[in-house]
Amino acid sequence: MKLTEQQQALLNGLQDIQLPEPITWWPLAFSWWVLILSLTSMLIGVVWYFREQRKRNAYRREAQEALRLIMHPKESNIPINEQVLAINSLLKQVALTTYGRLKVAKLSDQAWLDFLKQNASFIDQPIVLKELFKLAYQAPTTDKIQLKNNQELLTTWQIYAEKWIKGHHQ
């Protein structure tokens, strides 16, 4: 279809379409500021929470390191009964740190075992712990069978102590 002169003149009189300026990213809209503030606040909160948790559980890490040193001493000839007493002392120190002197210092024998069980009820307490405490106050033995039994008791005590340190309630 051919345009007439009049139509061609009208078409030539039209101007090009003027596009608006592109929208810039700055300044940000209010909703973006709210989102940025919210995300920053959440990030700060999470970092703060984990730092506080780490600070709060520093005594556990120290106790686990002390337990490792008790079980793998530089001198390999430390008697088993001394290791048992050292682990018990370490558990008592952890309990004193966590629960306070009034609650823990007076505990001994069955009351101490009940306290350990009560404050970490989800950890199975070995039945042989009473026997183990008797071993702590006996003279070291040279009997190989008795030594093997005592070493198994010590290993049981060490595993229980490690779990208790890691998982007791606060």
C-alpha cells in the first residue's frame, strides 16, 4: 500500500519515541533498607550467640584436655588408682564450676554417683563405678589379670567422664 503525500508528510512530522531515564539502583528503596537491616541484625545475633556458647563451654574444652592428659601422661608408669582419683577430681572440679560449691563440695560415694547420674541422665552410668572407687584406694597390684581388669575399669571410667563432661546439663 502506497502512502499519499499527505500521509507521508504526517509521518515525517512525527518525532522518535523518547525513552525515560533508566532507574538507578541508588538511592535504595525503603524495603531494601529494611531487608539489609534485618539480615545484618540476624547475622550479628547469630555470631554473638555462637561466641557466647563458645565462651560458656570453655571449661568443658579445658576439662576434656585435662582428661586426655590424665589418660595419656608423659610418664607411663602412673598407677591406675592415681588416674582414677585424678579423673574423679577433674569431674568434681567441672561440677563445682557448673553447679557451685554449696551443691557439690559435700558429695561423696553414692551421693556423688547419684549427682553425676542426675545431671546427665541420658548418659548410661556404668554399674562398675562403685567397684572402681574401691580400686582408687587400694594399693597398686602386680597381678596381670587384676591389672587387665583394672585397666578396663579405668577405660570405662574415662569414657563415662568424657561423656559427662561433654553432655552434662547446665
